[in-house]
Amino acid sequence: MATIEPNDARYYPPEMEQWWLERVGESDVHTLDNLHRNASVLSDHFTVKRDKGFPDYFKKPGHLLAYGIYFLPQSWVRGRFPFLEMAGFRGWELPEADSGEVFRILDVGSGPGSVGLGLLHLLAVLRPGLRVELTAVDQSPHALDAMRACHSQLRDLWPDSSLRTQSKNLRHRANLFYGGRERFDLVVLGFSLNEFCAGMDAAGISGYLRGAGLSLLRKRGMLMVLEPALQETSNLLSQVGELASAEGKGALHYWGPYLHGGKCPLLEAGKYWNHEVRSWRPPDSLEFLNRQMHRRIWDLKFSFLCLSPSPSPLKVPDGSEMFRLVSPVSRMKGFFLMSGVAGDGEVHSYELQYRGLDNAQKRALKAMSRGDVLEVVDLVEAGGSWRIPGFSSITKHCGL
């Protein structure tokens, strides 16, 4: 199996897994053999049995340990995908280490550092020597205690970073719970928006994010929202992105996920919805817990939205040739079939005939998934869909 490099979105450091295993080893009650019970309870809380309000999921030690082993690695990797897409494909410029700048991140609803620490590590790999300051806000003091301990004890993963934490009541939403005067290069909401904005409609959430984004972000800063891949949350996030970037006072510029930056064409159909599906390699301890839980852990599903006070420099063709995959690549009789939302804002079907493809090309096509950005030259109309002339006509811009 190929080695996953630290600059890959899918990379989860073995030091992180070991750190959480040591925390489990310190417990007099919980072991890796019985921790799946706590993980199952948390999984239900996050999905089918969501509590009203914004509970402290980490008040019980077993819940915190189960989160660190089972859920934290998944959110760690999820958060790195859109970050790398913005910086590697969309044209978001990160400062160089010798610029003297400090890169500041605000992590809202941070938990024990699922997304924030993952981005600290990624920045340390992409920009060695760059000073990074992370401000984490969460209402759970137990989660923040774990985050501080982890950050302090694993300094080699983020050597030029600092961390400060603020325990806040996340029911009070004013300005994303941050009361300071600093502006940030990145404000990230990792699976927290659906909780503290529960009950709000798309217009209310978009207005809230526009105000908070403009007051908290630097001119070239980025607001990154990660949400579950459920149809309800994904569609709501698509509506929020459209409204938050609509022309008018306080509008933010749309950076992703769609290339056209407009209305989601899948909303009208109602059958499908836009979300990411990313394959990865789970840590051994996560796999061990899952032997008792029987959940699908090999594909990471989520939705995201990126907004900024400044526009993206990426120039997207206003046609069907560049598109974001919104379906799996399916093997049909004689051809591969996929669907994508293109630069023209429409959903298109694309097909590639099976004959003439070698085994490596077939594997590459099967490995493509929702969220990959492809560009194809010399498309040919074929009865309501577009025919791709050959595998060599495809350029994969983003998929990581």
C-alpha cells in the first residue's frame, strides 16, 4: 500500500493516534476493548439522536476518549481537503515563512482540536517556519484541556505555532463567540454551524456569516464551513453560500465548492445533493473500535462552503468542459458515466467509452469521487450527454 505523505489531505500522524491511545491507557475504567460503546453513543448524538441546544459531549471521560480515537481522525482529514483545494487550486495565497507575517486561525466549536490541529500540522508542512497562531473557542472545558495538552506535548507536529483557548457558551452566537479585536486569515467552523444555528433558516445564517466574516477576516482571509453530508444540512449550506455571496452590502465572495459560485442546480431536482466523498486509510485503533460498530469508515462524507472578502483569482471556463463531480463514476455497459456541475452552473452527464482503456486508466476512473474537479478537452455532444474522447483528454485539477 502506497505511503501517504504529510502534505496529503489524508495524512493522519501516528503521533496523534499514539497520544490518544496513551490517554486511554491512563484510564482506570475505559479500554480500547470497551470504548466502542461510548463511540456508538456519540455517533447517535451526532446523527439520529441529536440533542437540543449545544451540549458538552465531552463531559464524560469515556466520550472524550472515544471521540479522540474514533471521530477526531475523520474530522482531521475532512478539514484538510477544502483547505488544500483553496490553497492549491483556487489561488488562495499563503504567506511565506520569511515574510514576517503571522497566520492567524479562529477555530469555532473546536472540540479537542479535530480540525484546528489538523490545519496547524498542514501549515507546518506546507510553510515550514511560518508562525501560526490558533485561537480555539468551545464551550467544553474538557475538550479544550485535551487540545492544550495535545498541542503542548506534540510540538514537533507544529513547532512554530501557538494556541490559546476560550471556553464560551455557544448558545450566544454574537460574532462567532469571539470578543477580541484581531482579524484572522482563516475562520473555520468544523461541524458546529448546524448546532449553534439550529432552527435558523438560510437567510438568517447567511446574514450572520456575512457579518461575522467581514468583521473577523482579513482582506484575503477565508471562512471555511464544514458540515455533515446529510441532505438537509448540505442543501442548507448550498443555500447559505448562494445568499452570502449575493450582491449587496456585506457580500462575501464565493470560493467553493462549486466552480460557478451560484445557485446549486441539484436543489431544484431534489433527488441528489452536493457533498464530498473522500476515500482514506483509517488508523488501526479506529478500525479496531469499528469491528464492534460496523459503520462505513473507509469513505469520508461531508459538505463544505468557503467564502472570502476577496474574490478568487481562478478563471473558470463558462461552459461544460470544467466541472466538479457530484456523482460516483459508474461502470455502465460499454462506458463509464459520471455527472458534474460545470462552470456554466448546470448539471451535465459525461461518458467515456470503455474500450481502449488500460488497467491503470480504469483504476484511476474508478478512484474518482464526488468533489474531484476535472477538465476535459474536445467534448462531443452525444444525445443529451457529453462524450469524453479518451482518457488523455481528462485533466484532474483537484481531488488530492
